[in-house]
Amino acid sequence: MSNLISRKALLCSRRPFLIAPSNYRRLSSRTSPLQSTYTGNPTSASAATDVLQPIQSNTNSTSKSATMPKISPLSILPLSNVVRSLVINTISSSPSEAKKPPRQWLLEGQRSLLLAPSLKIMAILAHSQNPILSPDRNPVLRFFLKNTFYKQFCAGETHAEVQKTVRGIKDLGFKGVFLCYAREVEKSPGANIDVEKCVKNEVLPWAEGTLATVRLAGPGDFVSIKVTGAGSLALQALEAKGVCHDTLKQAIDDICALGAERGVKLAFDAEHAAVQAGIDLWTLKYMKRYNKPGKGGAVIYGTYQAYLKACPQVVANHMAIAQKENFTLGVKLVRGAYMGSDPRELIHDTKRETDECYDGIAEALIRQSPTSILKPENGEKTFQAVDLALAGHNLESVRKAQIIRTEQAEKGEERIELCYAQLQGMADEVSCELVAEGKLAESMNSSNAQDSKVTVHGGINELIGGTKGEKDQLDLKTDIPKAYKYLTWGTTGECMKYLLRRAYENRDAVGRTREGRNEMGRELVRRVKGVFGA
């Protein structure tokens, strides 16, 4: 028993992320984990102390564990990743001479002095038809980009490079990856589309690349499907909410069938508002076909953007459809990525409203219970279980969700299938904390399996050698988070538009980017001190 107390105390001495709630007191017993009053920097390492605070224990084991050195979550990263992240985040967050923040409500700081010219250069490279400015034709340009921005955010140009990157990520402790094929085409919707030309130059190459992506992914991994990547025919059908061309339909059928066969999950990406309703119709169609209850969980996921005012209503509607037609809804929840193109009136007025929407939906889905944000259409008091992927870089939101999971584990409640995902090269302080805490929980669970039983649901059980629905012996009633990284692959030229979007995202979240820079700086200093014994 003293062994167990010691291990539990060690867990509590680390970041308050995976702790068992009985060892912590809440700041307010009336405050839900997803309704914290914390208003500071959500990416600060100290933010979690505004959610939970440890209760001091008088046991000797706790006292000893409290003096043990803390392990930096970023210590799992190779030195090259730390240095490259530090440089790129510095470029993205360096202060400018401008004193006023820009109009975008997403921005929490000043514009970057170095990022503005970098964005202009990348925009030219992403859209230029000049072979000298093409990374795929200019070897000097390709070498520079591939070893800087490309290497930071992308998986590789060839199958071998992608497989090596994926292996490296999983070796760090990530449970899997989201893979996405980067190829994009210039779309020209309209009545004068040359169907034969579009099929040959747009649909078939997209289908081939996406099928190759599914083959590169392993069981339990995700592949993101960007439907508009299939070109003008896809765009036309989506905008009209109509039936797609036979070749495109067959391509999507083949992609979904291959994913189901290989145990790879498929997430239809959200896109701009003009085509999103059409994407939702297609996504639900394939969910009905593949997301059968009791068959290993959802294969098909839809993406839901919390920055849209209608998001809770859309989620509730899709949940009602899933319950009525007896399939499992797969939900990938994001904040949103189309601020520049979606009509402003569709989007929440403030970032705070978006955060509340995201957190409220997440809490409702995790608890399978209504919140003030998300209520069932049929008026019931409980929700049908969904499979959930929480994609985002907000550390506070991730911690709030994980607190609920830990509470559920302590009570022995069933938990939905849940994973977390962050973009490759971004928010490593979030991802690595998840990985570190997951490793700690797994090591504790494997070291002593005699204290309690807890029912775990879905893939969480599979991580410790069980199968869905079984009861397993766990020494601590805690949840093991599953962290994923989102990777895009393709040639350097094909990935330029993706890289440009990542650069814009860094610009629009300077506060978060600056915190990432600071975390990487502290990690580099820690390693230097370790080398010189400081």
C-alpha cells in the first residue's frame, strides 16, 4: 500500500494534468472544470494551478516525492526540433514597431517584425508560376525550405520519408498521427467546366494521393480528407449540395473502404462555409455506412468548427441523426481555420465566445450530458456516446477535458473514445505534456494491478492490452491520454499553400506562439545547463 501511495504522490508532484481528483481540491465547488474562472494566459505552465490545487499530505512518501526533480515534457524532443522551433517561433512572435494590435480578434499581441516579410515571400512562392520561384524546380530554394519550414511542419516528400517521420513521432510516445495529402489545385467552379480534363488532372491525382496516404497510415491512425482537393468537380457538387461525379464518388468510396479495411480512421476536413453543408451531407452518408456500433468504434469523423455560432446546433442535429439511424458519430472538434473567407456574421463575436463554445461542446460530449452550450434536440438528459478527437492548441482546454476524464476514471465510469491532436511543429508544449503524463500513467498502471478495477471504453483499454468493454486491473484510477500529431506530406512545392496557412496561423496567435518560443528557450537553456552541470 505504501508503494501505491508513493507512486500516487509522484503523480501529484508533477504538472496537475493527470491527477486523481480526490488528491486535489477545487477552487470553487460550484465551478465546472470547463467553466473555470481563470482569465490569464491559457498556454502558461502555471495555468493549471488556477483550475486545481494540490492538497498537502503529511505522509513521508509524499514529502519525498515532492522533492524529486521534475522532468520537462519537452525533454522527449530531439535537440534539432527544439532549436528549429525556437527559431521559427521567434520569427513568428518578434515584436514590431506597431503599438496597436490588428483588427483580428484572434491576435493576442503585436504583429511580428520578421513575419510580415516572411509571409510576403511565402505567398509569392505558394502562388507563383515562375519555375525559378518553384521549390520543386529550383534546387537551392527547395534545399532551404525543406530544411527549415518544411521540416518543421511536414512529414516528407516520399513514402520512405513519411514512414520515417511517423516512426519517429510514435517513438517519442505519441499514439498515432493524422496524415494529410497536401496537393491542392486551382479550382474554377462554373458551368463551363471541362469534365474530362478535371477528372484526369484533378480527381484522379487527388484520389491516388489520398489512397497512398491511407496505405502509409497504420491501424489507429487518422487520414484527413480534404474533399475540395479533388478540384472543380468536387467544389461544384459541394456548393450545389448535389450528387458528385461518378469518378469522384468511386474515389471516395475506395478511400473509405480501404480505411475501414486497414483500421485507419478517416476525418473529413472542415472547409469554408460555402461548401461545408455539402461536406456534412457526404460525411454523414459514409458514417451511416461504416460507423456501426460495436464494431471497433467510428471509422468516419466529421470536423466541427467551434468558432461558428451554429456549431452546437449542427453537432446536436448530427447526434440526433446518429441516434435515430443507429450509427456512431465521429467528431473532430476544432476552433476553426477560415476566418479570412467565412462571412463574419457566422462567426462568434469574440475569442472568449469561441473558447466557451469549444469547451462547452467538449464537456457535453465527454460527460454524455447536456451543458448550457450543447443540448440534445430531443430534449433528453443524456447523449449517445460519440468518438471524439479534440484538435487544438489551447492548453487550458486540453487540461479541462483531461480533468473530466480523470474524474470519470476515479469513479469507474465508462469513458468515450477520445484522443487529442496538435499540428506538427506547433504547440509542442501541449503535445509533449500529454505524452509525458500518458507515459507516467501507463508505467504506474503496469507496475501494480491489484488495487482497483475500472471500466474503460474503446481505445484507452487497448493501450494497456485489453479489448473494448473489458474491465482491467489498474493500480491508479486515472486516464491515459492519447496524443496525436497532424502531419501533411507531399513535395515541397505541393506543401507551400499549407505552410503559408501555418504561417498565417502563427501570425494570428502571437500570444500562443510567443509562449511556445519561451518554452523552447527554457528547454534549450535547461539542456545547456545539463551539459555543463550548471
